[in-house]
Amino acid sequence: MTLQAGSLVLTDPVAAPTYGDGPLSRWCRRHLAEARDEVFVRLALSTAARMAILMGALWAALHVWHVPALLAGALYLALWGWHVPPVVLMLHNTMHRAFFRSPRWLNRVHSHVMSLFLGIPAAYPDHHIGMHHAEDNMGEDLSSTLRYRRDSFAHFLVYFFRFLLLGHVELSLYLWRHGRTRMMRRMLVGEVGQIVVVAGACWLAPTFGVIAFLLPTLIIRFMMMTGNWGQHAFINTGRRNDGLSNSITCVNSAYNQRCFNDGYHIGHHLKASRHWTEMPRDFADSVEAYVAAGAIVFEGVDFFAVSVLLWTGQWRALARHYVRLDGVERSDEEVAALLKARVAPVRAWAAEALAPASCRTPSAASGPHAATQAPPARG
């Protein structure tokens, strides 16, 4: 099924896979809050089985068959890397919506098992739900991109290492300040437990531990921050932050096919609990609002590609993927100029954007051509 969004034809999935009436499907209908999420149960089971086999094969390769560590590690990480993206986005979906209705403890076990096998941060739900969505990329958001130049890889490295080295401390302080002490304790227990597992594996079997636990733990954090960087790379300070002004959407990509329409990031920030199958329809129904807000939409790329294209100065490539939702013909040079205006560090918002809604009047700053090189960030 395809949808029409203005002049754009959407090819991203609009329905969850179905699996007939076997024993697992019947169990899912009884125990899941949403029957469409059977795909997540199957993904979790298949990933756990494959990663257990893969870890066993890595151990045997290193200690029985004596395969060179570089070769064994490269093969392991390539296969690990293939499994990671859909699992991360499965966890992203199941933290925003009820997953297991009963038994409820499966919700926590499910996320911990995926963290064990793939290195996904144990604090992912607490960081994402308890802080990122509460602050929406603004000043108190510890993963906010506002203070950085988003087309600078050097700025990204500062952003990443701050998250890697100080993230636990900053998130703990944030949750404590906002009275979310139960979430803070849960986050600390999970992260300390994950560190103990990684350190223990590296101590007991150094080469195996580094390949199977330490490198995935570091790489996945780098990739998650790369994705967040791309998601919030273009900031329109001519508008108040309403979800449309500081995020982007990526449509018609292989990434959306594998990762449950994660490219619809604006729609996700507007309604975090929306089911992934409903994202394309919501976008198609909201095109006029996106056009009025001058929202940034790309076709055929994902957030990671957006970040890389920014770091390498590939403005013309970004312009070619930019969707001219309003149907107005613009040259790649004009689009590149618009995009460049939205990546500067943000230290203030336009006065009109900060005014109460009842006091604001329409202006060019809120339209698709808004020149948003802000008075370089709040935060």
C-alpha cells in the first residue's frame, strides 16, 4: 500500500507483519498489549538465539580453532552490526508503548537480554523517556545538539565524549533534580551492572571480552549519538519549539523498512506513543502543517547518512535528498543555503518564537524559507 503526501509517494511500511495462527501467535494475542507487536517478540527471540550462537562461535574461533583475532573480530562485529539497528528501534517502540500485558516482568527482562547480547545502554529508557522527551532537545536535554555546530565532526566528537564519559553523572543529577529518584536508581543499577559484565568478560577472557562486549558497548553509543545528531541537526529558531522546528523526518528509506519507520522523527516527537505503522499516514495527513512550519524532510537517506553528509560538507547531496513539500521549485544551491542556516550553534531564539502564541504574528521566519541562523544556544 502506498500513500500520497502532497506530491510525494510514500513507500514506507503501513502495516505490521502477520504470522498466521500458530502457537506463538496465539500466545502473543493473549499476552501482548498490542497484537501488531508480535513482530517484536519474534525479533527478540531470533536475535537472542542468533547472538548466543554467534558468541559461542566467536569463543570457539578464538580458543579452539585459533582464528586470528582481527579476522574473528571483524566477522563478529559485522554480523553484530547487522542485528543492532532493528533491535534498538524495537526497544525504542516498546519503551513508548505498553508491550507485555502479562507477565509484566518480561518487559524488563526483554530489554536487559538485548543489552547483554548487543551492548545497548541499560540506561536507554531512562535517558530517552526520563530526559530526552521531557526536554525535547532544548537546553536541559543532555543530548541536545543546540550548543554545537552540527556540520562539524570536531563538535560531534566533543558531544559524543561528553555523553560517553559524563553521561551517567549528568543523567543521575538531572533525574535527582527533577524528583525522578526511582528512575535514577534503576538507571544506576542497570548501568553499573552492564559495566560489571563488560569488565568481567574482559578480565576473564580479554580478547573475547573486548570483541563481544567492550567494542559493541562503545560502538553502539557512538551510533546512537550519531543518529540523534542527524535527527536534531537543523534548528529553526524563528519558531517556538513545537516539534516541527528542531527535528527532521526521513522518508522512503531502507532504514524505515528495517527499523519500524524510525525516520518519521518529527511525528514521533509530536506524539511519542503513536504506533510505528501509523507514522506514514500521520505524515501524509499533516503535510500542510509541515509546509507551514518549514519542516525539514529528506527522502532516501537516514539520520546516520545525514550526519555523515554534514560532517563531510556534502550540501549538494543533502539538497538532492531534500523534499520540496510545498511543490515550489528551488535550486540545490537555494536548498543548501537554507540547510546551512540551520546548523549554527543556538544561543538564543527569535523574540517572536519566545512570545506566547496569542502574541505572535505570521512572519517569514515561520515559513519554509526561514533564515534561522540564530543569534548563536540556549543551554
